[in-house]
Amino acid sequence: MKAKFLIIPIAFFIVTSLFSQTSLNNYKYVIVPKKFDFLKAQDQYQLNSLTKFLFEKYGFEAVMEGDDYPEDLVLNRCLGLKSNVIKDSGLFKTKLNIELKDCNDKVIYVSEVGESREKEYKTAYNLALRDVFESFASLNYKYEPSEKIVSSGIKTIAKSEVSEEIQQLKQEIQQLKNEKEATVVEVEKTAVEKPVLKSEVLVVDEVETIKEPIIEGTSNILYAQEIENGFQLVDSSPKVVYIIKKTNLKDVFLIQNNGGIIYKKQDSWVIEYYSGNTLQQDELNVKF
């Protein structure tokens, strides 16, 4: 009977450890703050630097908060876990443990408590922190990308940083389209008021080529051929379907003579343009 009662907590511990390992493996980075709440100064007793060092010792890719982040972490903060060292109250012992939270402040992992009986703060914190990281040794951490975490971060970017820049670009494109439409009206008005010369007909025809983009099915592949300041997208015939110009935004292009844009969203290319007053959006299959 006693053996059965012993098996239950052991099994629970094993399952909990495996769950924690699987969860941690889905995160690529650990972000270490420059100051812990229970200390008075940044990196006091070199505890923050030691935390970063110990994370790296046990296989994690640690970055200090506020430093230059890797590009993928800048674009997707959900790839990283925010770490915090917490001091527990103790009369004769210094007790520390580590808490890891995701980008939504959800607690993903809490370590075992590390202890030290040393009286001098620097030594006590150092030994207690090293004791804490003994619990990380058994995790055998190894980064395994999670589609859910990667996609959630991309959605966040699309709704915040990139969306604002694209919205501004759309407004500029709409303004340009309005100016072009006004030019067409002015040219047509001039053509009615005076005899139309052959050269003027050519000018009118050139302006009137402004029309809505020809939308290709996502199954048709468009091949990007580099030209000055951009690319021309051709189909398999080959026929030039679009001519796109570079902008100051990464993976965002203006469509020549169409008043639309093409930009990269996750792993796909998207075309956006106005049909009358309605904003249309379609997916393209572009090979660069």
C-alpha cells in the first residue's frame, strides 16, 4: 500500500517535468532584466550577468533586456521568455527561485528554490542562484520551434508596427490615385474644348491605362526579374504582369500604373488595391 502512495507523487513529478521541458523547448530566447526587484541597482552583485551566464550554460540563448536583440526576436517578441529572479523570505537562509513568463505575461515555468546560508550578500546570492540552476540541468533544454508561437508573434506585428506603416503607404497611394484621376479628367476636358492632335491622343491613352490590377490565381507562379529600382513579375509565357518599385519598407513594393501595393505577409505575397472605393486584397504566388 505504501509503495502505491510513493508511486503517485513520483509519477506526477515526472509528468510535470516533461510538460515543463516541452513548453520551454518552444521558446528560442530568454530575456534577462538588468535589475531584479529585490536589488537596489542594475546588475548589483553581478547577479543579472550571472543569470545570463547560467542560462547560456544550460543551453538557452539569453539576451539582456534593452540590448540589441536578434532580428527574429525584434520581429516576434513571443519567441522569448521574460525571466525574473525572486527572493523568498528566510530568517537564516537566502532563498531564490526563477520565474519565466511568455509575451502575454503567462507563467510558463517556475524553478525549484535555491538556498544559501552565507551571511555576506554577494556570496549568498551567488550560491543560491547557482543552486537554482541545478533544476535546469535536468530539463535538457533544446529549442523546438512552435508554429503557434511563431504565428502568434507574426499576427502581433501585422496588427501593430507593420500595419501602421502599410496604412500610411495606402493613404499615400490613394492620394496619388486621386491626383492621377484628376489628371485624366483635366486631359479629357481639354480634349473636348480644342481640336485633338495625334500626340495628345497618345498622352490621353497613356494616362487612361491606370486601371485595377489583373489578379492572377494563387496557383499561377509569377517570377521576379530584377530591374532598376524594382522587379518585373512575369508569368510562364513569359508575359510581364506587374512592374513593382521598391519602397523604404522591407518587402513592400508599389505597383507601377496601378496605384496598388504588393507586400509580404508571413510566407505569402499579398496584393492590395482599390476597386472604386473598396479596398481589395488577394494572394500572389511570387518566386524571387
